[in-house]
Amino acid sequence: MRAIQVKEYVKGPQELTVSNLPDPEPSPSQYLVAIHAAATNFFDLLQIRGKYQHQPPFPWISGSEFAGVVLSTPSGNSSSLYKVGDRVFGAIQGAYATHICAEEDRLRPVPPGWKFLDAAGLMITAPTSYAALVTRAGVKKGDYVLVHAAAGGVGLAAVQIAKSFGAKVIATAGSARKLDVAKNFGADHGIDYNQKGWEDKVKKLTPRGRGVDIVFDPVGMVNTSLKCTAWNGRILIIGFAAGDIEKVAMNRVLLKNVSLMGLHWGKFLVEEPDVAEQIWDALFVLMREGKFKGTAYTDKDFVGLASVAEALGMLGRRDSWGKMVITVPQDGQSKL
């Protein structure tokens, strides 16, 4: 198979190369999947530099999200959920490759009518956003929801989920193009958070200027968001894309009766697996109803594993929107 193997830490994605490796051999409990699309994540950039909390022993294959076709089923399971030829998506270490081995609980069926390109980026962003907005914050019709970095993969998922529950969505982003993308995915309003006084603009969009009911924050903007959060508001802490861990003014939290809610989807799967299954069931309903669509970046095509470096580079520079996804040709197709 072909894959991006990491034998030592690199300074950046431009140093990644494609290698020819033996095809992986699945264990009795694993499926073998031919990868047709692989999605990028910001933590891929951290991992290749040795700066992520989960670092596999050398050598390892980069990437973690994919979509493809089942080539073989677990030899130790006579009642496997998927059969040869089924289209699946999943998340496990080693997605920047033409083939991957995965346990059944790491896979989901590609929704009917979906392309591999869109399904490849589902496994992390969709359940993260749903668990945060619905399970944790209890979003409901009439709520005003502020989504930061709304044109990112997790942000676009949040926009769609909030809208599906009847909420009003105020999207923030750092450029006019990204705000247009957020609105195309359903956001009611768009505000550039690089502009001074954006918090006041958010408040003016809410009834009587009371502020938003829910803040969805994958960036690290809790302190500034408190200025435009309503009484009894909920602030969802999804991540720290800005790079710094905030020190929050807790007096503001107290004075507004605000709830700060963290969401770690990976830990959610371990601690509450039954609830995680309910979340996926609900997401598939939204997909069937056409209320949730794929968020793959479409301004440029990335074909072949050799294009992973460029895609990751754009992701790191914040030059993209949605999920950066690479089409992975199989044997007999032209590109690496």
C-alpha cells in the first residue's frame, strides 16, 4: 500500500512524504478497508511535530479520519455488521494511506447518497457538535446560538445542528468569504470577530439586546464571549484553536449565572457509550432529512496522498473552511 509514514518528527507538513509499504494484515477482530478519502485535522499538525498528547511509537502512519470500502470482514466474527463492498467511514490512527485496519466500533455506514469526500470528515466534527449543543447545552427552538469559527469543520456542523433545532445562529469568522460559507450552511447572521466591538454587534441581534443563550467556542474566546452572553447562558468549551488556554474572569460567570460546559468527545465514547450511540442515531436522522450535509472544502481539489502536505499547510495557516479532505486513488489510478 501507499501511506504517509512518520519515522521521526518533522518541522511541518511540507516534510511529509509518501512511502510504499506492505499491505496491513487485519487481526481476527478487524476489518480491512480501502481508503477512498481522508480528512485532515488540526491535531495531525501537532502529532507530526511531536506536540500532541497521543504520540504513537515510531514508525507510524499519520491521519485519523477516512471513508472507503470494506475489503474483508473480521475472521473472528461470524456476525459482523458490515460486509465486503460496504461503504464506511471511520476514525483511527493511520488514515493517510490507501488501506487501513479497523475494529467495528471505529466504523459507521456512509449515509445513502453521500460521497466519500463528505463522509470522510464526519466521525469527529458531527458528534462533537451534537453532543455539545444538544446533550450538554440543551439547544431548543428560539435559542440564540453564537458559533465561533463558524466556517471550520466543527463550526459548520454546529451551525447546521443548531438550525435543525430551530435556533437562531450568529456566526463569527475572520473573513468575508468564511462568513459567506457559514451563511450558506444556514447561519442567520455573520460577524467578523477581528473587528473591534463585535460583542456589541452580537447583542444587538438578540431580543432587547439581552445576549445569546449558547456560545459554541472551539477557539478560546470565553472571556470576550461573556460580554454578549445572556443571563443563564451556556458557554460550550470545544477547543483552543487560538493556541492559548484562557484564564476566565469567574466574577462575570457568577454575575450572569453562566454555565461553562466542556466537551471531550473522545472521553464521551468511553464514559457514556450508550449516549454516544443515541447521538449517532439522531445524526443519521438529520442526514436522512437533509438537515445535515457534508462540510468538505470545495474551493480546491486535493487528489492523492502527495497533496496531504498542501492541505495540512492550508489548514495550519487558516486558509481554508470546512473539512480539508483528500481523495485517495486506489491501485491502478493515476495519482499517488
